[in-house]
Amino acid sequence: MIKAPPSKRLKFDARPFLDVAGATKQLLAAQDAESRQTAARAVAAAFDIRDDDNKIASREAVRSLGKMLRGSHGEAEAGALALRTLAISWQNTLLIAKAGAIPPLIALLENGTDLAKEHVAAALENLADGNDTTIKISIARAGAIPPLIALLENGTDLAKEHAAVALENLAHGEDTIRISIARAGAIPPLVALLQNGTDLAKEHAANALGDLAHGEGNINILIARSGAIPPLVALLQNGDDAAKQRAAWVLSGLTIDNDKNKISIAKAGAIPPLVVLLENGDDEAKESAADALGSLAYDDDNEVAIARAGAIPPLVALIQNGTDLAKVSAAAALRILAGNHNNKVSIAKAGAIPLLVALLQNGTDEAKENAAGALWTLAYDDDNRLSIARTRAIPPLIALLQNGTDDAKESAAGVLMQLIFRGDNIRISIVEAGAIPPLVALLQNGTDDAKETAAFALRTLIACEDNIRISIVEAGALPPLVALLQNGSDEAKENAAALLSELAANNDNKVSIAKAGAILPLATLVGLDASGGQAAAEIAEAMLWKLSYCTS
């Protein structure tokens, strides 16, 4: 590794040239290496004044700085420093890329002095800091990834920090680059940095691993296999506030589609410090902790352990007082935790139900979706059904049936379906609140799962009441029900057949069902055309032999 002599280290003192125009003029007029170095330092100083982050360099100045990268050690260091500072402004990143400065920067990353490498890593960090995919791809294609990884292993402490951030910025939002970084071998040195780096390096390494873990390509498997989980948990316990937040974020990424990592993270002791972060962290830390706990809760043992660690009260508090993102994550976590019966009771006792109902009305679309999902799971407990109904959840649930996301509509239908089981008073309230038309619309326009749920909910609404049978038919239910008989999933066909059998208890409806074209698909389900099996026979029984059911 080349090191510049101590006497050649740059003194960042160019006060006479703090004016951008003056510094640029000095650079363009410089005739020898010493003058160019002085002018480049002046350019860096001028652009480092943060009263205006939008200062734009001239193309000629950028080209001159790019040429300096190929000069002596001193020139290269000064040129890299100036480009590093210029790249803080996104306008200048475009100039730097167009001027062809990226390849010589990367060459310097491989062959320059320690100081030059620090400046280049920081310059690439700034160049990649944004949403300009073209620049990120240019940096990656120019070969920056391998020398940045080498810098993680062999660079100075400061160079390691900048290299980690540069890799993080390159990976952010770019799955192809994420995969390239992982394949180039970045994960082991990033994990090593988590263990042995400076405090800032640990935070930046966590950032980079988090961006890799939240992307495509099963990179989270490689990260876990490289031993990242124990140092991440240690960072969660002992890092500064920012490091704890990033560790929680990375751990949530490691759980994506990976049940083994969920178990490993819990065994490494992550749950208690995540709960502490949920209680005492800043807003962003609470969001990440809630997200991580919600992901871990997909494992049954973790579901119990998270509740025992005291996560439910702070999750409920987050729904009331958290940021919009925190409310989304907290509602999602409660939705999963409520899969355990004891947790259903604990969540309700912690006061979650009225807060979730309020979120149905006032939350973001995603928050409404998760709140409805949490209420659906909670509603499998009979006492919770009554509590949900008493908090006036029915009107916002019906509104969600009409205006929510696809998943929100399904969950709203599921909550209403469960509430119906609590008794006739609630069932009648749901009908009177106008649930039938949006449930029928869901039969036609919902997702496959939503259609199944809507059919079941409509069926339970009837309860032998002829006026409800008539209302469902008048709302246009027959065509989508016949379509479900033909094209729905097995469960959807069964629910559609069962609902039709309930509707057919009204003689006028029998005629309407036939006119809607139900005979042929019903015959298919019965097996009269030899196309059905045992499941079809059961569905046929649910349809045909229940035609006389609920006569009154």
C-alpha cells in the first residue's frame, strides 16, 4: 500500500480562495503541480462552505481535477479531495460523471496513497448518495466494488468507514448492484467491521448489510452464514442510539422469507434489547424495533417470547403516539402476535382495540390495512368481538370495504364475519350499517382470498332472514357467485355454493339463480358430467341439499 510522505499530507487551509469563482480561476490558471495542488485545495474549501449546498462547479474545473488524479501523489490527493467535496451537490455529481472522472477515481482507489484512497472512497460515497441509477451503475461497471471491498479489509479506519458507506449507497434500491456486491465478497469484511471497527464503522457496516439484507437474491442467508447475527445483537445491546437502530433494521431484513434466521436471531438474545429499544429509542429506532419484532413473531416460539419480554404495552403505545411508519409496524406486529390466544387477551387488556379502530379511520392506507388485520385476528376471541363492536368499529370497517387496499378489504370483511358470530344484535347492526353492497362488490372485484371471505360473511349475515336473502340478490350477488362456482378456488367454490343454497331458500331467488346461469357450473360440481371428484361432491351436497334449509 503506497503511503505519502508526512510532509506531503494536505493542509486544508485555503482561506484566500474561499470564493468559488476565485478558486476555480486559480485552478484553471495553475501551470505547475504545486499551484494545482494549492488551487484544488482552494476549490475544496470553497465548496465545503455549507451555506449553499447547490454550488455548481464549472466543467473545465472538473476536467482539470480529473486530470490531477493521474498526476503525482500530491496532485492526486488534492484532486480527489476537491472532487469529494464537489460531489456533495447532486448537480456536480452529474458533471463529474460526464467529465469521465469516475474511472481515474477508481484507479486511484486501487493504487493511490492511503489519504488518496480515503478521499476517493468518500467521493464515491457522495456520488452514489442519491437516486440516480445511472451514476450508481456507472460506478459499479467501472469496477469500484472490488477495491472498495479491499479497502474494508486493508484500509485506514477512516477509509473503511467511507468504503462501507459507498457500498451502502451503491446498494440502496439497486438489486443488481446488491447482488454484485455480495458476490464480490463484501459480506465477510462488513461483518468483521461490525465486530472490530470503530463505532462509526460499525454503524456504517450495519447500514450496508441492512441494504443488502432488504434486497432480492437471498443475500440475508449469506449474511447470517457469515456470522453477522451475534455482532448485530451486541450492537443492539451496546451501540450508540444510531447503531442500535441500524442493527434492528438489519435484523428485520435478515428475517425476510427466512425462518431459520428468525430462530437464530431469537436464540442470540435479540428480543429483550429490541423491546427496550421499542420503549426508549428515538422515533426511527422504535419503527425498526417494531418491524423486527413483527417479523420475528412469525415463529410460534418467538411469538410467546416477545409477549413475555413485555413487547405488547409499548407496541400498543406506539399505535397511539408513534410516527405514521411506527404505527404501521406496530399494528403489523400486533397482528402477528395476536395469533396466540393468550396474546389476544393481553393485547386487548393493553387497550389496543380502540386504538386500532381509530387507526382504521385516521391512519395511512398501510396502517389501516394492518389495523384491520390485527382486529381480524383479535376477533377470533369472543370477548374481543364484543369489545370491537362496542368501539363502533362497524362503520369504519364498512368504509374500508369500499375504499381500502385489497388486503384491507379482505381483513375488513374478515372482522365483520367474526363479529357476526357474537350475536344477532351485532349482525343486524352490520346489515343496517350498509355492509351488503360492498361485500357483494368484493365478490366481484376482490382478490381470490377476499372473495372467499366475502362469500362466507354474506352467508353468515343471512341467519334465516328472508329480507337479507333478498337484499343480497338485489345487490347483484348472483353473477359473481356463479363466476366463483366456475373459476374460484376450491374454498371459494364451496363458500359460493353454500351462500347460493342459503339464498335459494327464497323461492323467487331460486328462479333468479337459474336465470343467472348457475345450473351448468352446479352440475359440474355435482359431478353429473363426470368431471367432479370427492371435493366437488361435498360442495354439491352443500349446495343442492341445503336448498330447503332455513325455510321459514
